[in-house]
Amino acid sequence: MPTVAFYTLGCKVNFYDTEAIWQLFKNEGYEQVDFEQTADVYVINTCTVTNTGDRKSRQIIRRAIRRNPDAIVAVTGCYAQTSPAEILAIPGVDLVIGTQSRDQIIPLVNQYRQQRQPINAVRNIMKTREFEELDVPDFADRTRAFLKIQEGCNNFCTFCIIPWSRGLMRSRKPESVIRQARMLVEAGYKEIVLTGIHTGGYGEDFQDYGLADLLRDLDKVEGLKRIRISSIEASQITDRVIDVLNESDKLCRHLHVPLQAGDDTVLARMRRKYTTAEFGRKIEQIHRALPGVAITTDVIVGFPGETDEMFRRGYAFMEQMQFAEMHVFPYSKRTGTPAARMDDQVDEEIKNERVHELIDLSERMQLDYARRFVGDTLEVIPERTYKGAPDSGLMMGYSDNYLNVVFPGTEAMIGQICRVKLTEAGVNECKGELVSIAEEPPASRPAVNM
């Protein structure tokens, strides 16, 4: 039986794509082995959001080549899309396929096997207008299923290379999304995470169907207990979306809403589509619709032209927003983006200092948020045994409002909805006590009138 090994870098969309590619190999009779083992085919799904992503991708490619010089090495993903010639210049790379035509990977592998000539299958992603249908009926070692609903982005923020690696906005047909959601529920998944490059933009390329309509249709899928949106822009949280958040008892009390900067001057230079005041009003609306909601966010530190005064204003705004967690990144210059050509680049040492300040703020806000739920009983879906002590009889999983909870339990509980009383708040994990295991969730959350 031929073997294949995978390595995925980057975002949840890449992990979804890797699972989809694995299904293609699986259907052809391949066995999946660990990446550190000898395989007949290695597939590296790359990231190019930062220079670090490019560098790490090259390191992993070379590791596969060293592991088995006779293997077929196929490289896909964002870095492959933007820099195919650079990747093919690495001795031992056999196939580069980018972020489209992944459904052709098996014929391309077979073509290489016959002809033994390197293949560059990358095409102009900007000409692609159709969503690439790649089903994933199950996810290895995961209790939350990811469901990709869209691809690409039309925003062209000045710091971002992603539109050039993923193309323009394409939404998956609603009937295809619902069909796969039902497939995942039948496979035993109780939580589905909607993901995409610009998830909140779902339906912008349709005439009469948008994200709110999709959420309403998913809410009707029998057996589905939780719907989680992986990320959504503040400008895409419409009144119709908020109405669904208000009415549904399946949508999780957790939204990841990228802020990127807390100062209006920096936001304008980034070409973001909102001001801090508009962002703040939207967050207030969400809190009214979903009491107790966890709002997490992304922040870029040290964007070109960010003065200390701008950073301080941003810090104060983030503190005011009381995020449940912030993912903090130093600005990374990406060749080809407008921001990379800006003159007033921020010193790396200053960036690092600001990053540490915001990480400290994030941890403080994260702890403050978790403390609000001590004594409450939450729904938790255990994902695995506790990594910190595998033989301790402890399980860990996420509540609907994305608190990582550790509590006594057994592996038989994995994937089941458990009611857990939170006993101790923490920054990266909280402690709890098992109350009961319940297939059916508790009574619906009360609706809040807007």
C-alpha cells in the first residue's frame, strides 16, 4: 500500500485543505503515515502570511527531501502559489500546485511518477471565480469539525499578501455547505467551525443569499449542537447577522473579530474599512445580542508610521474593548504589498517592546474574562486527555464561549457535551468539576431585545 505524509503550516483554512487532499489520497488507497516517517509521497501545505512562514515552509520541504530522497515531494498552499519558481529551485521538489486545482493532485503525482519531470501546476489565481469543492467527511483526531465556506478576499489591506495567494472572494454554494454539515453531524461531530479566508464575507458574490441566511439554514440541521464562526470582520457583522446571533441557541458565544490596530490613523494606512468608533459600536451590539460573549481579536504591532502616541491610543482602546484574548503579531514586511514600500518602518526593538506590552494586556483581560464564569456550569466538549499530565485522569476541552477547561474525566467522554462547573480561572486554561454528561444541551439562552 503506498504511503503519504502531510505537514501543514498556517491557518485553519490550510488545515481544512490538507484534510481534503488527504481524502483524495485515501480514496486512491494510500495509507497516511507520520511526517517524520519514511513515505512515498510528502505533501507540504505552506503559509506565506509572514517571512517566517516562507522560511519555515522551506525548512519543512528540505526535511521531507532528507527523510526520503526517493519520495515524491508535492508543495501546495499560499507560499507555493506566490513563489512556485523559488520552491521548484529547491533540489528534490517534484510538484508545486498552489491554492487551486488541488483536486488534480493525484493525476499530477501519477504524471510525475511516469515522466520524472518536475511539474509547476500553479496558475493565475486572480482569474479563478469558482469555489473549489473539496469535501472533508471527517477529521483525524479532532472533535470539532471545520467547514470551509468561502475562499479569497477582496479587501487588499496594505499589509496583506493573501489576496495574491488566495485570489478574489468566492463563496461555496449553500446547498454544498448544508450537505457537508449534515455529513459531519452523521459522522458524530457536535460542533462545526465555519472557516474561510474572509469568512464573514460569505455570500457577497451571491445576489440574494448571505452569511445570515447560511447561519439560519445551518441552525436547522438536526443533530448539530454548536456553530462557531472562525473569524468575522466588524464591518460584516450586519444587523441580520446579529438577529441570528440573538435568536439561535446553536451559535457559540465566541466571535473572533480582527481589530489589527486601535488607532484611526493606523487603520486608515492599513486600508481597513472601519474606525475605532465604528468597531466599538459593533462590539457593543454583539454584547447585547450574546450576553457573556467572548470577543477575541488580532492585532498587528509596529505598522509603518505607528508612533508611540498612536500605540498608546490603541492600547487604551483595546483595554476599553475588554477582549477575551488578543493574538498579537509584530508587523512583517511582505514584498509586493504597499506597506512594504512605506518609508517610516518601525524599529524591530520597538516592535518587540510593544508586542510584550500587548501580550501582558491580553493575559490580564483573558483572566478577567474567565473569572466572570467561576461558579457557573458551562457546556464543554472534551477534546483530549490533559497534555500537562496524560495519566492524571483529566480531560480538556472548550466551552461554547471558548474557555479551555481542564476537569476530571475519561477518554470515553471525548466528543460528548459535558456540563462542567468552573472552579478556577486561568490565563490559558481553567479548572472545573464534571457535573453531568448530556447529549441534549440545557435550555436555550434567553433572547435579548435590541
